[in-house]
Amino acid sequence: MTRIRLDMIFLLLLLSGRSLGASPSFSLDYQNNCFLKDGEPFRYISGSIHYSRIPRVYWKDRLLKMYMAGLNAIQTYIPWNYHEEFPGQYNFTGDRDVEYFLKLAQDIGMVVILRPGPYICAEWDMGGLPAWLLNKKNMVLRSSDPDYITAVDKWMGKLLPMIKPYLYQNGGPIITVQVENEYGSYFACDYNYMRHLMQLFRSYLGEQVVLFTTDGAGLNYLKCGSLQGLYATVDFGPGSNITAAFDAQRHVEPNGPLVNSEFYTGWLDHWGSHHSIVSSALVAKSLNEILSMKANVNLYMFIGGSNFGYWNGANSPYAAQPTSYDYDAPLTEAGDLTEKYFAIRDVIRLFNKIPEGPVPPSTPKFAYGAVKMKKLQTVLDAVETLSFSGPVKSMYPQTFIDLNQVFGFVLYRTKLPVNCSETPLSSPLNGVHDRAYVSVDKSAVGILERNKVITMNVTGNAGSQLDVLVENMGRINYGRDINDFKGLVSNLTLGGVPLTGWTMYSLSIDEAVSQGLLGHGSHPGTDPPQPAALSLPTFYEGSFIIPDGIPDLPQDTYVKLPNWRKGQIWINGFNLGRYWPARGPQVTLFVPANILRTSAPNNVTILELEGAPCGSQPCIVEFTDTPILNATVSSKPTHHRRLFVKEDLL
């Protein structure tokens, strides 16, 4: 009887297209216009999640919520610069442990669509490309330029062997792998480059894996973005003509599954523009239409997360993205459930069975209240402490890359060569990348800003100290200008004459903050008078205690900086990101509970660049339980951007 049962099981497996010991498989079925997973037709309904924007401790919570929404797949990028900030120095630990993230997705029950670049865009600094590539100033990024190819080959030689065990046919969760990203929107149109990448991916990952491309749903994008041997997919947002969008895909892929690799649930933000909002009803309606066509879809983003530290990107004409990458997604920046989440879930249940059981709730938030801040040092007073590498002298200013600096701030110092009285200090070639805080003899005099303010007047005597603190606000992540050098990338002029004799200080502010190296000013009360509208860039500190006897604390929170202007904020040495409530739309920054502690006071450090609300009264920051991402914007953008249109790429 036992033998008969085994024979029956074996027969059933054969009839179902599988045999005992058969390896998992995932492939394209051109005849039936679908994917095949283990020999059976498969359609994915996926959501984008970027592990690099979410603390590792919250990966499981976010993935579970995605699974309970009815998704059977996730899509994620691998940002090259997140793992190799300096050549040959790789980091795959902690929040960068992509292997753990992949295992977690598989354990929860979802397959993975992987987008390893080398370029990813993602509204991420330099589109995920490491800034050190700019050491070769004439390198053509995303092309068959030999220097670029050498760097890509070395990186992929490290990454792809790590990824191979996680391919579906090897027992892992990865069903498809994207080669490059939206290449049809890039000026180079280098087919040799794309062929090289395809061969590179095949050499490491094998012939079985499904490799694909993603481009805008138009023939002009697909012309340079698609390549024989890579399955071409498209991206488009709600409200689009879905039939026309998929007709564009059909032009290059007459047969095979229909795929929208980026169906936009929301949209990106820029400082100085309103927070993007896309209605749940519009998203649900278009999603229903896509799924009714039996198409595969990835919802970009399903959760956006945060650009902690300095990781935000920018678009051209230059407009930096804020710290929040909330994206008006179905799950908020903090992973909270929204109306859009349930609207999407209701659509998915019309086509697929939704997992049973409760959806994990939104994480609780706690309002810790006001924290008094006290002044420490100005950047100018602390420069010797902050510049770990010491001063560099040259005739003309050097860029961040010249100084081996990736992010943050560099101080440029010289002397006024002549007496000045309201004399124009100018960046005639728009060479301030991206924002410069100017002072004369330690008195703040003005701000120069890329594309917006390239001239200001200064007054001082010959020999007066001119300091220019330059902030890198994020590298352009999309289009032909991704080779985005930072610092003073061209000469400043005084009265039309180039300034020379510069001393430059590369500032290691993150390290100084985490090591507690900042002290109080050595001569309190002796600062030179400042104009009412502007102060010297200055550090402030405060602390607050979370009781350790209360259950479930610490909890997530948001920090609000009432009447502060612009700067950077750290909590317990962790760089939360930039704040700029004076320009908006983002006002609060998300503070994940994992960086807080109950065993000791929580330290708050602020670098205020323009002017703190600190006079005779104590100044505060406030920890609240409610985010503010859509505040009134104080300035109008110079370039209007439409939803779901990446026109600055062309």
C-alpha cells in the first residue's frame, strides 16, 4: 500500500509539471504572455521598499504589512554608494545587510524583484553611483567609458556572487533582476554599455535568471533603453492611458507578460515645492484596470521611508529632495497604515486571495515634549576640531572630491585682497554647489545658492578673513547632470577679479558629533554682532530623559524645530537628516525608536546654518507624535514639475 501511495504521488507530480527533486524555476512564457513559476502561470503584484531608507529593526514590520495587503512580491534597489562609500571598502552590515533583508522577505512568503543598478536613480544621492567615480573628472558615467566599466566590473564582481544564492532557481526569493535603470532616458544611448552589463550579469548569475529593463512607456524611451536578451518593461502612473502604455511595451516585446515596473502610488518632493499627494481613488481605479488586463505590476512606492543623513538626491534644474521620502505611499514614512493602503488591498482582493489574520498595526508614537537647547560653538570656532585631516592650501578652490570629502560641509577661507564697500562677491559660472554661508571677520554677511543667488555684496578691509562654508545638499540623481561635483567648483570673484590663496578645511562633523568633541565657545558673549536676518553656522545641544520604568518606551516620535531656519540634526550621534522648515514643505523629521534609549539621556545636536531662535529666552526643539510634511511653502519653485513625469531627464 505504501508503494502504491508513493507511485500515486510521483504520478501527480509528473502531471503537475514537476518531478521529485525538481529545481525551482522562474521563466518567461512568450506563448501564453505570462511568467511561469515552477511551471505554472504566475502574476506578481509587488510593492517597492528600499531597505536603505528603513532601519533594519523595522524591516519585518514593513514587509509583513506589505504581505498582508495582498502583495506576493517586493521590489528593491541596491545602492552602490551605500555599500562602497570609498573604493574597495565594502559594508554589508547592520542597516546595510541586504542578505538578511532578502532572507526576511522569503521567510514572510514573498518573492523579490531585484534592481542592483549599477545606476538606480531612486531619488538617492547621485542615483546610487559612488561619488568617488568623479575622481576621473572626464569619465562618462553610465557608458562604455573604460574607467567607468572597470569600476562597475569590480563592484558587480563583489555584489553579484553574493546575490546568486538568492536567485529563485537556487532556492532563494529573487525571480527577476533588472539591468541598469531607465536607460532610455539617458543621453548616452550606449548599446555597447548595455550589452556589456547583460554579459556581466549572465556571467555571474547564469543563463536561467530573467533579466529585464525598465523605461518610460513611450517609444522614445524604449529606443535606447531596451536590448535583445533583456525583457523590456515599462513604468507609468495612475490616470495614464494604460492601453497605450502597454502598447509601447508590446512594440518591443510582442509577446510575453505585460509589466508595469513602477506604478506610482504618490510622487517625490523637493524643498520649496508642495508635498505631492495622489488620491487613493485614482490609484485604486488605475490599479484595477492594470490587474484586469492580467498585467504584472509593482507599486512604487509601497513605503518610501527616510533619507537619513545626507542620502537624498536632487533633480535638475537643481532642486534637492527633503529628508522625508514619504512619497504619499500606502505606508507612511513611519510605516503607518493609510486609507490608500486599504483601498489598494480592496482592489487586490478582487484578483488574489488576501492572507488571513489581522494587519500589523501602525507603530505607536510618543510626544516627548520640548527640549531646551544651548549654544555650543560656531563652525568657525570649532574648525580645528572638525577638520580631522587638517587644512589644504591652493591657489584656487578645490572641490569636495579633490579634498576626499563625500558629504556634508567644507570650509573655504581666504583674505579680502582690497578694501571693500558693498563690493560684489560673485560665482559667475554658478559654481557654488550647493549653498554657501559667507562671513567676513566672523560676521555673517549672506548666502550664495546654486541657480538662485550667485552674487552678494560684502564690506571689509584688505586682509579681512573671508569664510565660505559650502553645503553639499545632495547630488543630482537623474539625467545628464549626475556627474555633480560639490563645493566651489569654479572661482569666486570679488569685484570681477578671481579670488586666490585659499585654505580649505574638510569637515568631519558626523564623527565629531558622535565622539562628543564639540565644546562650548571659549569666550561666551564676545561674538561679533550679526545682521538680524543671519547668524554664523552654530552648533547647539540639548538632552531629554525617557523613563525606563514605563512599558513600551521608547517609541517612535517626530522632531519639530519651531522657528529654526535650516540645518542638520543628530540624536545620540545618529544623523537624522536635514531640516528646512523656512522653505518647506517638510517640517518634522521622523525619529525611529531604535535610536532612542532609556538607560541614559538622549543627546540632541543641531547645526543651525542661518539663525536659531535663541535670544534671551531658551530655545527648544519639540518631540511630537504627529508628522507635518505639507506645510506652507515660502518660495515658489522656478521649475514646475508634473506628477509622474520625469521631464528633467531628457
